[in-house]
Amino acid sequence: MSPVVPPPAVALGVLLPVLVVLAAAAVVLVLDVLPPRDSKAHLGGVALAGIIGALLAIVMRWGTDARAFRDMVLLDTYALYFDLVICYAAALIVMFSMDYLGRTGSESGEYYSLLLFSTAGMMLMASAGDLIVVFLALELMSLSLYVLAGFFKQRLTSGEASMKYFLLGAFASSFLLYGIALIYGATGSTNLDRIAAAAATRNAEPMVLIGLAMMLVGFGFKISSVPFHMWAPDVYEGAPTSVTAFIATGSKAAAFAAMIRVLVVALRGAQPDWSALLWALAALTMTVGNVVALAQSNLKRLLAYSSIAHVGYMLMGLVAGGGPGPGAVLFYLLAYTFTTVGAFGAIALCARAGEEAVEVSDYAGLARRHPVLAATLALFFLSLIGIPPLAGFVAKFYLFGAAVRAGYIWLTVIAVLNSAVAAYYYLRVIVYMYMREPDGEPVAVAPSLAGGLALTLAVAGIVILGLMPAPFADLAQVAVAPLLR
Amino acid sequence: MVPESYYLALSAVLFSIGVVGVIIRRNPLVIFMSIELMLNAANLAFVAFGHRLGSNDGQAVVFFVMAVAAAEVAVGLAIIVAIFRLRRRLSVDDLSLMRW
């Protein structure tokens, strides 16, 4: 006879930001079938309004430390910080999409609602206090993104991207699930705090370690760390550029959010083990990402490998551990998200001879014809290299500083060498834009109001973050505080 | 009475069969079935652990996983159909438009 479980108290306030996004998704779905049937331009506005509503809810709730549904969902500063990053990325991507999809004539209600559903999944991942919620939120995010990647139904590359992302993503999620099962078996709970309590009394059981390794496979896939990165370049290249931007930023931020919380809270007892594993992953990820990026001629693939390299840097902060390490990772994610959304967004605005301009050589002579856009794109690339006074520099400074203070000198040396290598392929694009002449038809750019506004916001983000990093770095440190209790 | 370790061994075997299937088969549908096998291996592990621990949590988890697996089927088959419409052939070896 099993004990009667009382129904959990319903505390919807804890889910408020997620619920706002979900409500907006539902409204978009309903409006999609109402007139006007021939124009879908207003749906982007509705989606944007939903995300701004969620941002307001996040700001309103800032500083709370609430938990609900028997500790399954947490709303602490850590979750709110990631909600902020994810909603910022989602808002910019909706604006870029209004421009991008409007031009390709494929605007539709399901695009925006799927975007919002995956945003909700990402936000839930950051709030998860239980491994089951981690799994469910990850699936909500991923299933929406699989469909979005194949959104251009008439393009073979888009379908191919979708299929690869789906098969490999589902494969990785089953590893994550089996890892969760093993950890549940070893510790008797799926709740992060209770796992930590149970694991503390027993010293590193093999079953916990195998479970940890399998969960790292699942998370490693989502953040696209080497050796689980093979899907990333193909998916980034084939998916619609606005979706690529979201996969590169939002889904990565969410996966990092869940991974850091699981490792630092639930598996803190096994820290020496996962720290050593992540050391190797970090060194491998940044090196492979940067070296392969050198050989790329497709700008979307180049940015895919560059994003893999950036994951390597971020893993370094996790290796460093303690308070400053994860704090630096959170700050890096913010800077990375601002920069990468902007870079992909700027690419989405460019077209050449009716096609998307995705080859590096397409961008030859861009500076002469469209000086503002070229300068913007150059700023994003300089920030990705880590040139002061842009966001990328400060983020790297904090991250490398945390690693050195924690005594990981060699890892930092590898990272610095990698940053130097990376400068080559970013600068190559800038050289093309400023010093080469186009052969054939030049790139055409016609940003709409939404696209221009989004670009302006992204540039403002990296400049403000670069010039006044202190308040944001403090914010990141405040955000990791709930994990370290 | 079958001891729990038998169930766990079976679950590990099923999971391994699924992994091998994903790696060696070339038909997306069969790969997909192998992934389903992996998910169900995890389900079996959850139930066996739940029984050993004397808690209902393991069995409750299985319901969620089954719902997720159903959603995955819907999305996965839709993607496969969308590709089949364009291509009329179904093998992951064909998915090679993009190469580094």
C-alpha cells in the first residue's frame, strides 16, 4: 500500500514569465487562423509583445527566491538571469525574422508560435529544480527547434538540417534520460537538492559517475562541445538563418543553465571527477572549433565552428569552479548571445542575386556599398575576437582571470593561443568586406524597421557591455549565488 | 520473483542494442526505432529502480517519458515525410549536401 500523496500547492506566480510566453504562443496560433489570412506580418508583433511581457515579468520578479510544485520549479536570481538572456535573444530574433521571413515570403503563425514554445522550454530549463523537469523542458525546446530548422520545406538543405538535428538530438536526449535513470537509482531521487544530500553520504558511487557521464553526453550535444559537435555546422548552415541564430544562442544558454545547475548543485560531491572531464572537453572543444573554422568559406559554417570554440572557453569557467568560475560563464553567455544574435541577424539581412548571401566571398566590397552594415558586422566580429572595448574582450578577461585564479594555467594558455588563431578567420571576413571588390552582382541589403532596430539594439548591447561591464558582472555574480549555498 | 538486477541488466542490453542500431543502420526510420528502444530501456530502468527504492517516482517518470516519446514520433515522422516528398528515397547516406 503506497502512501497517499497530497496534491501539490499550485503556485503559478513562480511560472509567471514562462506562462506569459506560452500564452503569447497560444494567441499567435489562434490569430493565425483569423483574418487577415493573406498577411501574417502582425503575428511577429504579437510574439514580440509576448516576449516583452515576459521581460517585464522577469524584472518585476527580480530578487525573489521562490520554489513550487514540490521543488520541481525554482525561480531564483539564477533562473531569472537566464530568462533575461533568453528573452533578449528571442526578442531580437523575432525582429530579425519579421524582416527575413517577410522577404522570403514565408511568414506564418506556426513559425512564431514554435519560436515562443521553444523559448518557454529554454526558460523552464533554467528554472528546473528536478532532473525530470530538465528532461521535459529540454524536449519542449528541442522538438520546436527540430521543426523550425526544417521550416523552409522546399529547400533540401533545410530538410537535411532538420533530419540531422532531430536524429542526433533524440539520440543525445536518450543518453541524458538514461543518465537521469542511473542517478535516480543511485541516490533515490530526481530532485537536485535531494540528490546532493544523498550523494554526500556515499562517496562517488560508480553508478553516479556513469550517470554523470551519460548526462554530460546529452548536455554536451546541446551545447555542441567536441566530440558531440558534428551536427552543429550542418544544422547551422541548412536551417533558416533566423533559426540558426536561436539555436546558436538560446538553446546553448538554456543547456548551459541546466548543466551548470545540475553539476554545481546536485553533483557537487563529484566535482573533482566532472572537473577533470570538462578540462579535457574544454581544451578539445576550443581547439577543434578554431582550427576547423580556419578552413571554412561559408559564413554560417564559420560562425558554427566559432560558436563551438566559444563553448570551449565557457567550459573553462565551469572547470575553474567556485563562485567566480560560473559567474564568469554567465557573463560570457550574455556577451556571446548579444554578439552572435547580432552577427547572424546581420547575415540574415543580406541577399545576393535573390539567394541568401552566405559565402564569405559574397561579402566582398560590402563596406563601399553599405558602410553602416559593414561596420556593424565588423563590430560583431571584433567582439567575437575579443578586441577591447567590446563585450567579447571583457567576457574573455573575466573568464581567463577566473581560470588563472583557480590555478588552471595550462588551460588558460591553450585558450589564449586559440583566441589568437581565431582572430585570423574573423579578420578574413573583415578584409573581404573592406578590401576586396565583388565579382559579379554585389550584395543587396534592404533592412526594414524591425531589422534595423534589432541591429541597433545588438550593437548597443555589445558596446554598453564592453564600456560598463561592472554592473553586469555583479549581476552575474548575484545570479550564481543561489547555486553556492 | 525475478530480482531487480535482472531488469537492470535487460535495460542495459536494450539500451546498447539501441545505440548500436543508431550507429550501424542507414534508414532513418530504423534509426528512429532504435532511439525509441533507448528511451524504453531508460523507462525499464526507472521502473526497476522505483520498485527497489519502494517509491512511485520511477513509475511516474515513465508516463512523462512516454508522452515525450509520442511527441517525438509525431515530429520525427513529419520530418521524414517532408524529406521523402522532395527526394523519393530514404537513406541517411543521401543527407550529404552539406560537408566541410
